[in-house]
Amino acid sequence: MASYSLPRPSANHTPTLRFHNKPYDASKLEKSDLFIYHVLRVCDLINERKSNFDGLNMLVELSFGDQPQHSIVIDSRSKRTNILERLPENTQADLATKISPEFVLDVMEGRINAQQAFRLYAQPPCPGAFASRFSALGPPASVVSRDDLDLESLPKPTENIQQVKDDLKKWGYAFVANALTADEVKVIRTALEEQAAGERQAGIAHMASLHKSSEDEPDQRVW
């Protein structure tokens, strides 16, 4: 649920607790003015946090409506991110997507999950690295700097349980090789497919309504 659709708070009877310059006062605006307010608010936040997009190495055109003035261009192709009003001449964006500013504001102020918002409400959907940069806390910090990273030291599939434990402690993840036999994998897959089919027949299947592209298979969550 977007913040603008929530019930308006009742008037505060304590004068010292009336903050007339806070975002919730926007609920008193007309819809067209409210839209403009949200666009400006999102653009201000993106400018304040533009360093969150450093290293993304993308040129992104983010639109909030059908008019060119209701969009922003995030250029992270160089070392430092630049915010532009329009695409450079004769240049095509690596990603062009449209999303209501209310949802972006909810993400940047910590009310909804960034991946969920950009998967469900952006057209086309664009969850992933770009969406993560809008999170209220910013992108996660690297475990080690890129210059110091030894690619050969990253976790690899192994049957050595001590190595698995060491990888978990150092990197936060690990790969276990041959944890299941081929027959065990077949049994688990058959069970999941049968349960999924049963849920669909019973009309209780949890199906995702949006996919990244038209070629994607239907996405069903099995409980």
C-alpha cells in the first residue's frame, strides 16, 4: 500500500507537536499537486543519495509519468554518479522504466521493500542491483574492497565440511558439493511438482502476476 492511500491523521491538539513542513502535510494537496510534490521529493532524495548509485555502471532513465519533465536520468557510468534532466543527445539508456513516485518515496523512506516495489510496480519490472540502490539504508557494503579481492579465494563447491564452515564465517555463504544424490534430487523434485499441481487444481496456488519478460515461465511459490 502506498503512503498516499493511508487515512489522513487526525489534527494534533498539542501546538509544539505540529510539524507543518513534514511530508504528511502533502495529504492536503490536490491530486495533481500531490503528484508533483512526490516527484520533487523523490528527485531531491536521489540527488542527496546519488553516491548510492556509484559503481552501477549504467545510464538509467527513470520516469514517474508520461511527460518528459516527470523523469530523471541517473548516469553512473563514470566513477561518480551524475543526475541529469534528460538523456545525452544520441544516447540510449541501458535501462528505461516507469514507476509511480509514491512507491519510490515509500522505498526511500523505508516503508516498502525496494525489490518488491520495482518488481511489482515498475514498467518494465527491474528488480536487482538498480532497485537495491533506492533502499533506505543504501546498498550493502562490500566484505572486501574490489582491489583487494582475490577471486580464487571465493567459496567453491566442496565436500570438506570444515571448508564450508570457514567460508560461511568469512563470506557469509558456502557451496556444498554432492550434498544430495541424483535419486534424492529426483524424489524432492517430484514431490514439489506434485504439490504445486495439487495447489493449482485446488485453486490455492500462489502465482506471481508479473514477470521480467514475456518469455518467463509462470512463477509459483509452493508452501
